[in-house]
Amino acid sequence: MTLRAFVVGHPIAHSRSPLLHGFWLKQHGIDGTFERIDVTPEDFPEFLGSLEEQGFSGGCITIPHKETAYRLVARRTERAERLQAVNTVWLEDGVLHGDNTDVIGFIENLDVMLGADWPALHRRALVLGAGGAARAVVAGLLDRGLERITIANRSIDKARELVAFDPQRIGVIALGEVPGALSQTDLLVNTTALGMTGKPPLDIDLSPLPGHAAVSDIVYAPLETDILRQARQRGLKTVDGLGMLLYQGVPGFEHWYGVRPKVTPALRALIEADLEGRS
């Protein structure tokens, strides 16, 4: 029987998850498909509640459905409970399970791109955004022992929800305060959709950042966003969002298809070429 999985979001045309999972399906000789599905927030509950009827074994959840998925799944992992956001779902004996693998993807990507000792050099982080992806980023940074994490978001109240992770180490500022906070930032992370293909740019002047700072953007389409380009031109270390996509996809693939795949240079090169071809 053909195993079917999906990635669902709104918009979703930018997603390279089908290319990623298609690579692994072919590599492991699995009879399976992976589909890209655009579902509006209004229609998402009905979509998620009928996966078995649609013939899916599970799938990826992306913007803007992660927090809704958290509320809808029947069983959650401890990690999903902590983050209150779900990006990976699967059916097991007819029961819908949810996990959040974004934290795995984000941290493993930083380890690869910055080196395993990056927490010693980047003690203070500024995180832009407070949605489901931001929760994963903040949790991962806390787990790696960062000294201070500041969250900047349009809605201060939404940003304050993340302070509960660790009130001693997390603070909140308004977006208008970001320029003044950059000089005290070792690691800048964009978790918003700004800068993504088809979205408005993230308009920030990075000149106040210290020379040792690193800039990470979870957006991967385009691969080099405006803030990453600006950071590279300044000689700062940069971390694009592609690695996060690759590493967070590993646990989901194992749930849906029964094989644990590996992230390889060949896989990254394939998706980079696709991104460049569509830019």
C-alpha cells in the first residue's frame, strides 16, 4: 500500500518539503508520496480531523497552523506540550499524535553552521516574532544555556506568553525598540514570515550589531534573505533556514514511512539548486 504524507500551510507554494521527503523516499525505495496542500485557517480543523479518511499517515504543519494543530491533536509529546505548537502529526491506531521537531531542526542547524561551541560566544539572543516557530527557537536557546533572550513582537501580550518558559532569562520589547537592542545582541533570530518570498521585507538596519554577532533566519525561500545578505556583507556569521527544514523533517519521515533518514550534503545541494532555480 502506498504511504501518503503531506505538508500543509497557507501559503504553501514556497515549501520544499515535497522535494526533501521525495529525496528520502527515492533513496530508501519506499512506495510513498508526499503532497503540498494549501488550507486556509478556516478549513484547517476539518482537514486535520479527516486525515484517515483522506488516506494520510501524517504530515508537516507550517505557518499559520502550528498552534491550532496543538489544540486539535488527541495526543502530544512532552516537547509539543512545552511549546504549545505542533509541526508534525501522525496517525497511530487511528489516534492523531502531535510533536514539535522545530526545536531539533533549529538547534542542530546552529550546531552545524556555527560550530558546537556557539553558545559560549553568543550568550544574548534577540528573537523577532512570537508565534509557534518562536516558541521552538526560544526553547532551544534556553536548553543550550543562553544568558539572556529578548523577544520583539508586534503584539507585546503575545510575546509575554513566552516569558513563562523562564522569567529570569527572557525579556520582551516592542518592535520599535529593536534598533536600540542590537548593540547588546550576540545572536539575532528572525522567526517571522517577513522576508519570505511573496511577503514584505524585514526592514532592519543591522549596523549596531557587534562584529562577533551571528544572524539566523528561519525563512529559506529565498535562501538568502535581505537580513542575511546584509549580515554577510558586514562579515557576520549567518545561518539560513534550510538546515532547520532538513533536520526537523527527520523524525516525521520516520513516523510516516518507518525509516529514519539522514541529512546529507547531496540532499542540501538538491534543495539549494531548486531554490536558486526558482529565484
